[in-house]
Amino acid sequence: MCPVCWWEDDGQEDNDAAEVRLTVNGQLSLFQARINYSQFGAAHARFLPYVRKPESAER
């Protein structure tokens, strides 16, 4: 589980980022999670209480 965005790595890559896999990330695609992170700082709004800001080495 990424403490910065709260995305759990399920093996999804750029070539299938728009696909919703219905795995550990539920109804969330990697593509949408990236959009969400850029807009409000978490893979999904419900994860905001759990995330932290990235450290300098994580940018």
C-alpha cells in the first residue's frame, strides 16, 4: 500500500491503466487513481485520511 496515494500495487501498468480490474483497488483504475491524485492528493477521496505528503526521495 502506497502511503502517499493509498494505491495498492496490483500489477497494473501503463498499457492497461484505464482497465478496472476489480481487484484490491475495487472499481478504481490506475488511470483514474492518477487523475484523482493530481486533483486532490489520493487515489480516491475516501483515502485522504490515510495518505501523507511525499518525501523528497519519492518525488
